[in-house]
Amino acid sequence: MKRHLFAILLLALVYQTFAQQNRPNIIFILTDDHRWDALGFAGNPIIQTPEMDRLAGEGIFYENAFVTTPICAASRASILTGLYERTHGYTFGQGNIKQTYMDQSYPEELKKAGYLTGFFGKFGVNYPGFDSLFDIGDDYDRNGKFKDRRGYFFKTLGKDTVHLTRYTGQAAIDFIQNAPNEKPFMLSLSFSAPHAHDPAPIQYFWSPEYDTMYHDITIPQPVMGEESYFLAQPEYVRKGENRTRWHWRFDTPEKYQHSVKGYYRMISEVDAEIRKIRQALTEKGLEKNTVIILMGDNGYFLGERQLAGKWLMYDNSLRVPLIVFDPREKGGKRETAFALNIDVPATILDLAGIKPPKSWQGISLNSPQLPKRKEFLTEHLWQTPIIPPSEAIRTERWKYFRYINDRQHEELYDLSVDPLEKINLAADPRHQDVLKQLREKMEEKVNWYLNERQ
């Protein structure tokens, strides 16, 4: 009997060790202000992103990926906690994110499950416990003290001052090379690129070797770049931060060419670092057991409607690239179901064989429930004079949104015939039933998330 019990215990120990060693490594790459179509695989004929394209071609490319809040602070908090902004309550000017939510964040859950965790780059969330959140972590972003290229060039490798993208790429390579073989790792990389360096007169900065990239190309003018689309906006948008930053970046042909080329160069530089990271995985023999997830933290206006930045409820702000490459699975798939930023932490835990906290509001991208998602809520709740807070509901066919402080202004778009959101149907008598239904549906969702917070 004792020998039988010992054999069972030994078998369980062997199985546990085997399972531990065969759980995948996971690398989650988050880019900053990376809109969905700034990717060759998405059909952009100009931008050069061969490594991201290869990940998409060998993995799953989510064609309809969105953030639930189009601003970095709240979106990153949602990615950490699996919760909507309306639930976690965190954005700029709100102090620290609540400890209750961070206690169930994806890095905490992975550490409890025996993963080695690492983080390098822009954390983007005020949290005094960052130093203990990851086993190895370094939180840094553009340096706002400098109003020139030094905002991106202040970190050093050896004696050389390098771009933050190169620094983050090397930090990832060092982490991979030094990771122990006996336990899996989860590495979060948060590139500051392609975010503009806002204090600088020339806002986009890249490494010198990218100076000639796109040099001989003329970037086409933005779709919907005519003044009429700007004048159709309510006054608080026309006088808000979206317009201010358009003047910084796009209000002359010279600025427009410089800014879009700079934006593309910065993405191409991230792409080159991903290639080096994958090479490091291959050199250590980890390439067949390392899942790579790539996502943008929010979308971005490149002059459409004569606006810049993000924050608004148009798809320019909300739609992002999302790729999941799992070398253990057959790839080459395009997924059309709605995928959200709050789904990423659930996906990470699912890949690691960990049950997500019951409080989380996203689902794993591998879940059979994903194709059943037919609608979702988006919101930008920060009450600041320069950006009007707003909220929206999006279905497969329709989008309805309103500004929280001006309920009289509503916008309704039939995306089946108007994917660029050109024609606002909110005042059209023929669509009042749809308007009323979506307004009520959004109220239901808003109330549900408010109850979740209580």
C-alpha cells in the first residue's frame, strides 16, 4: 500500500514538473498610439513591417480589434486588470490605480502560478507597487524634461546613447538570454514608439539608420482630410486637444509628410527589434514554445477630419493591430470577430493554463464565446476641459455615440455602407428606431458596468 501511494505521489510530481516545463513562454508587445492599419499585413502599401507581417501570417490576425478606452492610461489599466475603465476607474488625474484591482492583475496571477515575469518600457499607470509587481522590471518612457530628440535618446547601452526602442529591444534580449530553463517566463514589452514626443517642435524621432526610409515616397493626403469634416464637429471638439495637436503635426504639407514618415519609421524600428528578439529565442531554442502577442494601446488620427491624437469614438481612435502567434498551433488565420484589449490578459492566463479571476470582464481570444460577441461598449471618461468625454456602443453594423456632457449631440453610423463614418444618421427620421434601440442598449451596458464596480 505504501509503495502504491509513493508511486502515485512520484507520478504526480513528475507530471507537475513536466507540465511546468512545457507551459509556453509568453511575450506581450504593446506599442503606443499604433493604429490598426499602420501595418503591411493590414493592407498598408507604404509602411515596412516585415516581422510583424510574418507574425500575422504565421499566427492569428484579428481584423476587428479595438480598445475599450482610447487613451493610454485607461487602456493600459484595462489590459493589466481585464476591466473596463468604468469599473477600474483609472485614468489620468485619478491618483493611483486601486490595489484591489492590481491584486488580480495578470502579472500577479502569473507569478502565483510559477512564471518568471518581466517588464520593460512604459508602464503608463500610477502604481506604487510596480517594483514588486514583476520579478524583473524597468519602467521608463519618453523624458519630458527634454524638448528635443533627447526625449527619446537618454538611455545608454555601454557608452552609446540609444533610442528607447533599441534600449527596450536589448532589454528583452538580455532577459531571454538570462531566463532559467526550469521555469516558463512571461515578458511584457511596452515600446514608447510610435508616440510623438509632445514637447518637441519636431515631434517624431527615430534612430539615424532609419533616416532614408520612406525618403523618396510622398504620403497620400488623409482620407476625409477636407475642412468640411472638421467643421461638422461640435465646437468643443473643434477647440479641443485633437485640433491643437493637428496644428503641431499636420497643418502644413511639410509637417504632414515629416510626421507620417516619422510615425512609420518609428514603427519600422520596433519591427526590427522584434526580429532581433525572435532571433534570440531561436538561438536559445525557445522559438517553438514561445507565444508572441502584439497590440497597440489605442488608435490614432493621422489628419483625418483635420484632427490628431485619439480620445474620440471614431474607429481611428479605437481600432488597433492585434496579432497572436502561437508556434504550437497552425497559423495563417484571419479572425473577424470583435477582439478587445480587455481580452488580452484573459488570453495570457489561458495560454498559461490559469483560470482568470471571476471579476474580469474580458474573455480569452481562444474562447468559443468570442464569435458570439456581437457588440461592445467603448468609453473615454476623463473629465478634462481639452478632451470631451464620450461613450459609444458598436455592433457589427452600427455605431452610436454621444458626448457625456452634451447628451443632445448624438452620432449614428451604418458601418455596412459607411465604414469611414462619414454620414451621421442621428437626425435622419428613417433611423430613429435604430437610434432609440442603441441608446437604450448602451444605457443597459453602462448600468451593468457601474453595478460591477459597486
